[in-house]
Amino acid sequence: MEYKLVITHPAKRELDRLDPVVKKAIKKKVQHYMTSPIRNAKKLHDSNIGSYRWRVGNYRVVFDVEKDVITVVKISHRSDAYKNY
């Protein structure tokens, strides 16, 4: 099953600020995880930020899954990933 990907405006803005090499790695990993997002993710304890996260090097992609839609809510360095907006 292929999921639809939605990137929130804040996450898109964070992605656009990243180094091109890091940005490419994140996009590649996200595409790889699209077929089974939960199996490749870690559940977060604090659901105020998001429900799950993927690790891409030193960066974290925080997202929610609802039916067949993955909503990326935050992309940031691991030191800032779990801080609220």
C-alpha cells in the first residue's frame, strides 16, 4: 500500500533551510519508508509534537499517520527535534 505524503508548511520551511546533501538524504529515506511507515518508525511518547519519527542521520522526521496519509509535521536536527514549536 502506498501512502500519500503531506508536508506541513513549517516542516517544508525547515527542509528548505537544510544543506542540499542532507535534504537529498531525507527525501530518499522518506520515499523508501512510504510503503510501510510504521514498521520503520519509532513511536514518540509526547504526542504533542507528532506520533512517530524516522531517523535520518542526525536529523529526525516527525510525522503522524491517519488512514493512508502521512503528515510530516517537523524536520530538524536531533538536538532540536523533540522541543515544542
